[in-house]
Amino acid sequence: MATDIRLDDDRLAAVLASVGEHLVVEPSGERHATAGHSVWRPLLIAAAVIAVIAGTVLAVAPARRAVGGWFGAGRIDVEFDRTAVPAGLPAFTDAAAPIAPDAATRLLGQPMPPVDGSSLGAPSSWWTVPEGGVLVSWPDGDTSLWVVRVEGDGGDLVKQVAAGETVVSELPTLGDRGIAVSGDHVLQTPHRRVRATSVVVWTDGDLMLRLDGTRPTEQLVAIATQLAG
């Protein structure tokens, strides 16, 4: 089952502000006469505050941390930046160069995984991109799959910058492991920054596969599951 991760800085600030309202020390004249009660009340308040803060941090921290390491080789990272996606960014396919299907194995360095085993049918176009690997697209003109080798740990290959209302979901049963990024965001590579819509990314051995499209995320996950076999 996918686990949604949402980041909301305002929520954290609101909780901390609410906690602060309870950190009020009673005037000495209003303290209870019982010394034990006077001693324990601040301690109980402090314990409650610590519990609230700890719970809040534990809930927010997974959304704040990068998710590099979800992909074994550590070659993809997800960061949160709640500003809007910059206008004018190119699409990932804008820099793609067409290739013949039989060139895919040479460019990938190994045989291509099956890419015609989903409800989309067989890809209609084959491309390569500045980041390497092979990009295939389907006749719907909307959906594409980027396949690239990620063996070794040469640093992050791509960075998904989640923006606006983007939601990141972990997909532990997709391939070796995967994630879905729902909503418009930015894809950043060592070569360029491009706009991205919803994507599903997973690894299979030393391959990373990234399915991109404007379909609802649930549909993209279903197609990715078919492609992953």
C-alpha cells in the first residue's frame, strides 16, 4: 500500500504556537497549597509538551528528509520546495533525439526491459536524452518511459523537486522499490531543469525506470505495475 507523505510547514508552526500557549506559569498567589502539586504540575506540562513536539517532529520529519536511498544506489533524491513551479521550463522530452529501436540495447548497455506489456501497447517512438539511457513514448502523445542504468554510487542522477500541493507516495512493492510523485513539480539533473507532471519511478536491478504523464497517478501506478511485470 502506498504511503502518502505531505509537507506542511504552517502546520508545524501552528502546533508549536499552540504548545507555547500552554507554557504559562501560574502566579505564586494562585498556586495550590500542596507543595507536591506545585512541583509536579510544571513537570507534567513539560512532559506533555515534549510528547506533542516529539509526535509532530516524527510526523513531519519523513516529509522533510530526502528520500535518496529508497533506490539502493542512491541516485535519485526528492526534495520539497513549496514555491510554484517556475514558468517557462522545458519538458523532459524537449531535448530528446530520435533513435532506432535496435539502438536501445547499445545505448542502455544491456537489453531493454519489456516496454510493450502494458495497456498502452507498444511504444511508437524511441529516443535518447542528455542524461543517457533510452526514452520511449506511446501513441497517446502523453506518456513516456525513461530507462537508465543506475549501478554504482556516482551521486544523484536526478532530483525531483516537489512543489505546490505535490504528494510523494512510497511504493515498496513496485519493482525493487518505487515512488509516485503526484502533481506538477521540477525534475533537476546535472544537465538541466525541466517541468514534470505526475511520475512513477522504480528500480529493477541496476535499472531505473521513470514513467511520466498527465494521467491520474492511480493509472500511472497501474501501468507501471504492468511494465514491472
